[in-house]
Amino acid sequence: MKIKNSLKSLKARDRNNRVVRRKGRVYVINKQNPRYKARQG
């Protein structure tokens, strides 16, 4: 999992990426390809 300041660029890398807020943190998740996981905050 990558920890980034901006997740906007990571979201654009794959069609299945979703930006999700959980417990005050922002995550990028991808069910089809889990290597795109990322966290912010």
C-alpha cells in the first residue's frame, strides 16, 4: 500500500479504482487489481 499526499493521480491509473473515506482517512481501493491500494492521512 502506498501512502500519498494526493490520491487524484492514483485514481486515474485504473478504471476500477475507487476513492473511499474510512475513519477520517482516504483510501484508493481496487477489487480487480489490489496493487493499486493507497492511503492518505
